[in-house]
Amino acid sequence: MRMALAEAQRAFDKGEIPIGAVVVCKGRVIARAHNLTETLIDVTAHAEMQAITMAANELGGKYLTDCTLYVTVEPCPMCAGAIGWAQIPHIVYGAPDEKRGFRMYAPRVLHPKATCIGGALEEECRELMQQFFRERR
């Protein structure tokens, strides 16, 4: 999760919403990403989507069945859908997203056998998000 937080900080420094994601496969980091929606002018360029694409390219296949995704904020329904389609079995996130998180809108969108754990470094993840929005309001 510390690596995901470092990615979130990179996003923050670029003026992107500070969310970072890391994919680990069999103990090896295979993808790191952060939000790029402003940079790419693409509403789908969330950290999770970028990390899933990188991981699939690294492994040479679309299913990430031996992977764990670490993300600083609870995934949105779009990202959770992609996580489900990629069959990622383990998801760990930091801060919950009470307004846009998948648990509110699509709680069954992950793969049925997936485990999802929230609250990893929650305070640090939340503080980075709050700082970002404080500075913009």
C-alpha cells in the first residue's frame, strides 16, 4: 500500500485526483499507476484501469488470477467492474469512497470468489484526498 500511496502522491503533484494503484503477482510488483484523467483527457483513466492494463500487458493475458490489487481509495463501479472482469482475486484499498465507491452502487460486481479488504493505511489515504480537495476549493 505504501507504493500505491507513492503513486497517489505522483498524481497529486500533477494536479490529478490523488489515487494510486499497484498490482502484485506472486510477490512481485508488476504494475504501478495513478490517475491520469486530466493528463489524458479521459474519464476512464483511473489508477486501477491503468494498473490493470499494465499488469495484463506484463503477464500477456487479460486474467489476473494470481494477483492482488492495492489501491488508495475504494474503487468506483467502473473500476470494480474491470477488476471483476480481470478476475483479480484480492483487492486491498485504503480509504472508503462514501459518495462514489462500488460498495454502494455495485456491491456484487467483483468476481464472486474475490476478497476485498478496506482500511489499509486509511488515514494517510484519506488525508491525501482531503488535502487535494481543500487546495482546490
